[in-house]
Amino acid sequence: MLKSMELVNFTTFKHANLKFAPGLNVIVGENGTGKTHILKAAYSALYVSAKGNRDPNPAPPTKAYLQTAIADKLNVVFRPDELGRLARRDRRGRQRCEVKCELIPTEQSLAYSFNTTSKSEVTIDKTPSSWVEKLPVYLPTRELLTIYPGFVSLYETTYFPFEETWRDTCILLGAPLAKGPREKRIKDLLAPLEEAMNGKVELDKSGRFYLNIAGVNMEMHLVAEGLRKLATIARLIATGSLIDKGCLFWDEPESNLNPKVIKLIARTILNLCLSGIQVFIASHSLFLLRELYILSQYKEFKKIKSQYIGLQPGEDGVQVEQGETIDDIGQIDALQEDLSQSDRYIDAEVHS
């Protein structure tokens, strides 16, 4: 579990000390304030540490492995021209960038740094003594089920300018279905999703995803995008990627969805928290945030611990406010515009 992350001179942040909850973490801010950068920085660190644990007999983490692996992952996830471009530039000369990730258990914590001239390696300032157990999951704003067929093999053999989170998630989507004692819990999580989709997600032998509705397979690209996002979550639950331990990073879950589906997405997010997944979302949707708040007042979700992180542009980099509720993060202009429009709409109705 990721407990905190400190960023120094990282992209838009001069200094940010981010605290995370074991359940739901919501990052809110205008476009360009670094919401996605926080998700990607945290995801990259956890992915590298979990990937090192995938060998049959993994050796303990070493600086030699981490200094190359972390730099490589940052390059393919952020896609800068060179690694040093991720270091914040606010004055002439070399600028040092630092990233510190504190995890539970503490022996998994790591820290690294690089500067504006770095290209292919980082300096490991703190080496973990054990690996993260489970690969994290990253969901970009675009759904991936329709591009899944052949995507991974093409990505591995051809130069694609797409960020590697797409490839990572496609690999998880293609994993076999989970079996054993977790099956009942998986079925319980899948039930509301399959009811909303009116069907079940299936992967055929040719490598294409379908939505099976009453025994008839519908090609996934013919399914509405909102249902495809639900289908993605359903598949990752069915394979065991989103059950028990682990982390989910979801960039703008509300993207291209109508309010009815957003309500189901909000409930799904909280159900994942209850199942043991630490969830991180980046959003500027007032509707989604309100729905999460409404659901959090229900008895079944009361025990979920949440952390809200508000990002505000400032003269000296992006400023961070954080707390356990949306009221703790100050005024976010993107959210205020939604509220302002509601007021203007009511005024227009009154004076029409």
C-alpha cells in the first residue's frame, strides 16, 4: 500500500508531500495542474517494484536493477524526449528532481532522483528490501478492450508512441480467469456490473473481446463506450487483478460517460475499496465527486478511509491542499464553474 509520495521539482511541482488513504484517493484540479502526473509517478514506482517480484525465484531489490528499471519505466509511461525533461525548470542551470515513495510495509519504500541532464538512469536514494507483491492497474481515459487484439505483440515488435500503461493493462486484460477460493468474492463484485451491462465479458480464442448477452456475442466495438469501461473493470476483477490486495490508478473515470453510468462507476470504485484495493482517481467532475460523497454516507461504505488532494496553479508551481473530505482542498476553479452554471441556470429559469 502506498502511504505517501514526496515530489521535489517533478514536472509542475516544486515541492509536494502527498498523503494517501488505504481506501479511496481522489486527486482534483484543473487541466495542466499535474493530476495525471501524480498517478503516473506512483504507478511507475509500484510497477517496477512489483515487476521485480515476478520471477520464479526473485532476488532482493538492488540499486543496479532499480536505477535502470525506474528510468526506463518513467520514459515509456511519460514519453518525454529524455528523462531530464521531467525535472521542473524554473531557473537556469541543473535542477535536481526527487521522488520518495513511502509504502506499507516500510521495507518496500523507495526513493530516487535525477536532474535536468539525465537520460537513461536515476540515482537510487533509498533501496527497498522487499518487492511489492502485486502489479498495479492503470486505466487511462481511453478504454482498451477494442484495441486489445494484437496490441501487445505489435507494441513489443513495432515502435508505438503510446504510453506503456496501455500495454501493461492489455496484458492484465488477457490473463486467465481467476480460480479457487476467490471465485465467490469475484462473483459478488461482478454481479452489479453484469446486471448493468446485461451480459458477461468474454475473450475468444482469436483474441477479441465480446459482450455475451443471453448467449449471443456482441463485438465489443459495437458496445457503448460507457459499458466498455464497465466491461474493462469486470474483466480485471474476473482475472483477479482487482481483488484482494493491489492498487488501481484511474484517470478521469467519468470521461465520455453519462450521469447514469457515472453513478455505477462511483459505486464500483467504492466496492473495489471494500474488497481491499487502494484506489487512486484523477477527476474534475463535480457529478462524480458528489456521487462518491453521497455513497460514502451509506452504512456499507462508511468504513472506507478517503483522502482528497486539491491542486491549484500558483506562481511557484502547483500548490497542494489535502484532507479527508472535499471541503479540505479549497476552491477548485473547475468545480466552481459547474456550481456557477447551476446558479446561472436557476436564475435564468426564474427570470424567463
